[in-house]
Amino acid sequence: MENKLYSLAKYGHIEIQLKEIMDSHEISRNALARAIDTRFEVIDKWYKGNIEKIDTDILARICFALQCEPQDIIRYVP
């Protein structure tokens, strides 16, 4: 049995598309933060796509407030 070290050079990335959805719903970051009972800074990070870890509770609240699905917000780009 041969031991090999494998690395994933090109594994893609995740894009957050909350800005587009919020713009289509004509809702501000401040209004969404109030609607889902969270801080503006949290929504601002999602809006700008600067999140490091996906909080599924926040994602669920956003989906509920904007009446969308998680795949509308999160996209895998190979």
C-alpha cells in the first residue's frame, strides 16, 4: 500500500449573494437587522460577503424574512 499526500489546488469558493436579494426586495441592511432581531454589523458582513463561518440560525432568519431559500443566498463556484 502506497502513502500519498493529496492536495486540492482548485476547490472553488462560496459566494454570498445577499446584496442582490435585498436590493430586489428593496430592504435596507438596518431594516433586515431589525426584522430578524440581530445587529447591523452581522447583516453588513453578510451583505458585503465578508463572513468567515455560516451561522445557520442567521441564514434561516434571513430566508424567513426575505421569503427565499438558502441556495438563493449561498452559491458554490467551482
